[in-house]
Amino acid sequence: MLQVLRSAWALLLGLMLLMLGNGIQGTLLGVRGEIEGFSTFEMSIVMSGYFLGFLGGSRLAPEMIRRVGHVRVFAALGSFISAVLILYPTFAHPIAWTVGRIVIGFCFSGVYVTAESWLNNAATNENRGKALSIYMIVQMIGIIAAQGLLLVGDPSGYVLFVIPSVLVSIAFAPILLSISPTPAFETTKPMSLRRLYGISPLSCVGVFVLGGAFSAQFGMAAVYGSEAGMTLPQISLFIATFYIGATVVQFPLGWLSDRMDRRQLIMIVAAVGGVGAVVGMLFGGVFSMILVAAFVVGGMSNPLYSLLISYANDFLDHEDMAAASGGMIFMNGLGAISGPLVSGWMLGVFGPMGFWLYIAVLLLAMAVYAGYRMTQRPAPKVEDTGSYAPVLMSASPVAIEVAQEWAIEQAEEAAELAAAEDAAEGGAKGENSAA
């Protein structure tokens, strides 16, 4: 771990500052939209813009990097992010905010592609798994800490928009001044969705459904908090609790996934997350219970993404994993675009409970589908499955491909170790027979 920190500390520091800026802008817009008098429907369109831009960026950013290089793309996209953050309070209109969210989503997607390429270049085969884990933890810390920044200013003013703009601008300094080698950049053509669905229907349906649940948390939680009459400190703590739950539960679930039928774990995790959302729906007037619901929903829904990708990998050849990651991200992105729109509509129809109802329906439906898939084919043997690698739903194709490379390396090392043990055992038996 120390080796990873020494080689990539500037990159990780810059990424944390970026996540601080990204984490505060989503929550701040939800609160400011209420102050500006935007309707729930208008805010749902604004929030869905980020995921539309992110999906487009994941497709176009690799080509931009190939054309002009990592450094230019990184600096240009960072400038756009900083500019849009400053412009939000200047043009307080739903259309302007929607365009701004699309631009920011596109830019952050490109930034992640670039940064994750550098992280992969800085890691070695021996520490790649630790680098991925540290990268995920840094992202979570940035998002959680960002919620506390909401309390340093007035959301109806200008300062809270200046802070993330400054943080994003500063974030690029340690990265661009310390990264010397430019990593080689190659992308794999995505696998067709039909073929991917044929290989793992559960993973395909799961990542699509999960995209809607995650984007509701990331995009509409602040809108829900405002609709429910929460104070600003309560909204801040409420949103942070989603990511605290995800950070705490991610690694224990990863440990379990390598030791049992992943479909069973997916079913259980989705069901527990759905029940947590039901708790939030039934006890929406009790803030402590809302925090419990947020912790459970965040702790269950975020690791599900890694579980679903790991399950798909169990049925893929090593050379097909990278191609499959593009298809998984595309389906997750489509689900994420619809998340704020549908949850916003449900907030308008059912009131604040509509936020939890939407998440509950999605997660419980995933649990039911996972149970159904368990009846359709036998599970692969646990010893034949790949290793679990933690990735966030905001990760670019680069990070997922890195995670898959690490899983392949772990599987190959395990196979070599098993072969060596079998050979040693066979040799020992031969010596005993001779004796």
C-alpha cells in the first residue's frame, strides 16, 4: 500500500479534490433548485443530464485522448468543469443547468478515463489490486467530505459554487506537475449487447436496474431532502450516509463473493437494500430511521455493481472481459439516465416517499430476478470463479478493464499455486510408495 501511495500520491490527491468538487455540486444543485422554485420534474431533468453526458463521455473521451493526448484532454476538460461550476448561479434556469450538467458529466467521464489510465500505468502486477482499492476509497472519502462543505456557506449565495470550482482547478496542479510518463492508451471494441445478454442475463439486467437506483441516490437525494423538509445539515449527513455505507460494506461483501454462489449473494444484497428502502418509505418522518435506510441502501446497492461484473466474468473467457466491460457500462448508463426522471416523477406523484418507493421497487425486482436465474442454470464451482475487484459505478471503462486484468492475474496465480500443490502432493505420494 505504501508503494502505491508513494508512486501515485499526487494523482490520488488530485482525484480526491475532484471528487470534493463533483460531490458538492450535485447536492448543491438539488438544494439551490428548491430555493429557485424549480419543480421536481425540472430538477429530475437537470439531474439526468449528468448521466447523459457521462455516458457520452465514456464513448468519446478515448478517441479524444488518442487524437491529442492525455495532458491536453485532462486540462481542457478540467477547465470546462471549473467554468460550468461558476456559471450555475449566474444562469439559474432549468435549461441552462441541464446543459451544464451534461457538460460536466461528459467532462468528468473524460477526466476519469485519463486519470485511471495514469493510475494503471503507475501500478504493477503486484500492487494493482491495492491500487484499485485505494482509488475507490479516495473517491468515497472525497464524496463524503464534500457533503460537509455545504455547511460553510449559504446555498442561496455564490460562495458554495466558487468552492468546487476552485477545488477542481487546484486538483489538476499536482497531477499535471508530477506525472511524467504518458501511458499508452488502447480501448477495446465493446461486445454486442445481444451476445453479452446471452452470456449473463442477470448481469445485464442487474446493471441496467442498478443504474437507475444509483442515479436516484446520486442525483435526487438532495431534491428528496428538500421535499421532505430537511435542514441543510440534515441533507448533508443524509447523502454522506449513502457513501459511508458503501465504503464500510464493500470489502466484506467482496470477501463473501469469492466464497459462495454469487447469484445467492446478489439476491440477498438486493433484497436487503430493497427492505432498507422500504424502511425509509415507512419511517420517512424520523430522521434517524432515514439515516439507517440510507446506510443500508448505499451499503447494498453500490457493491452490487462489482458483484454483477464479477458474476459476468465467471462466464467469460479472459480475452472477452475487456470487450464485455464496455457493454456493461453502456447498459448501466442507460439505466442511470432514466433514474432521476422516473424518481422525480414518483416524487411528484407520491411525495417524498416516492424516492424510496422507486429504489425499493428496483432492488426488490433485482432480487426476484436473481432468484429466478438460479433456477435456469447451475452455478459455477467457487474454485472456478474469478476474484472480486471493487469498482464504483462512476468508474470509466479503463478502471473496469484494470479490475478485470487484476481478477485474471489472481485467477492465474491461484491456478499455478493449485498445480504446484498437486505436483508436490503427487511427488510425496510417489516417495511414500517407493519407501
